[in-house]
Amino acid sequence: MNQWFVRLTEQMSLAHDDAAVADVLQKMTSDAGFRYFAYLNLQAETQTAISTYPKEWQVRYFEKKFAHIDPVVLNAKSRPEAFAWSNTVTPGMTKERRAFYGEASEFGIRSGISVPIKTGFGRMAMLTLASDEPNAGEGLDFSPVMAAASFGQVHSRMEVMRVRPTRVTRIRMKANELTCLRWCSEGKTAKDIADIENTTYGNVRFFIRNAKNVLGVTSLAQATALAKELGLI
């Protein structure tokens, strides 16, 4: 697998558009003996993904906010190195986790390897290779350091290229909340917005507070930046 990670870095350096990125990741996934790949970017309450998982599973995963209970994601957040995983049910496992494993298995996602990296400013990204075999990731010999270095370069290239995700967290915000965030991004204060929109200062503060809650952030600066990044304003 160490040579595979070197090859991944090389091939990704030659990809110059979204289609080429997807082709490289799919080919490299197959070469490694896995069926699917999933590139997941996480920040606060939002996630974006580039993946070959079945579309129905991607929709279900995002709509049910499975990233909050997915054992692979939780493990990636708690440990800074690549690891193998499987959907093996063990005694004492919670009903919620059992149900998640069952649903994932229905779509042929039973085992694999994941490479998490911290990307700064409270964010993380991870690359997962998944198989419909029960223990595909077990016994693979690779250096966690090399895996992280390789994926770090892949992640940076995809960020620079602004590769379009196949799935993003659906953000449900009301028009008043989006309007206030947009005015804030233009440098307007809450009082300015109240005057412009012919509403009260209290209403503006209420709309902004709701917007921050929906986005899972604590500051107005975070809210406007994330809303712009997600194409909401």
C-alpha cells in the first residue's frame, strides 16, 4: 500500500478537472482492491463529499446526518492516523450503531481503510476506501505517515481545483436569515439591516442567531464565511 499512496499522489498531480479527479480516484480505488471511495470534508455541522457510494446511500447519509454517528468518522476524529475498519457487530454495541452498520451493509459497504487529516481552522478531511467484503482492510501493510502525507497532497490539490462535491449537507434556512447574513457580509450592522429591511433590531438579532444555529457556528464571521463557501449567499 505504501507504493499505492505514492502512485495516488503522482496520478492526482496530473488531474486537471473534476472528471479527471473522479477517474483517478476510481481507478486507484480499484487498483487497491476496493469497490468505493469517499472523500469527506467536515466543518462544524456541515459536510461535503466526493464519492462513488450508491447515490441512494449518499442521500440517506446526508439527510439522516449519519456523520454524527458513523463509527468511521468518529474514529477519524479521535485518532490522527490511517486505520482499517469493518462493520463487525460486537456484544454491547448500541442499537443505533447496529442499525447504521445494517444500512451500510445493504449498500455493499462492509469494511475498508480510512485516512484522516486535520486541515486547519477546526476542519478535517478523510479519504475512505470501502469494500463489500467483510475484512478487506485487515492485514494491509502501509505507513500511516505516508498515507497522511499522500492524502494531504491530494486534499490540497482538490481544494485548489475547487472540485465539485457529489453531495453536500442540506442547509435549510429562511429567507430572512439569509438576507441578514448577506447584508452582514456586505459590512452592515444589525441596526443598518433593521433600517434597510424595515424591521426591528431585535428581529435582525433573532434571524442572525438562528442562522448561526443552523450552520453550527458560534460567531457571525464564521456564519457569513461558511454561508458564502456553501453558496448560500
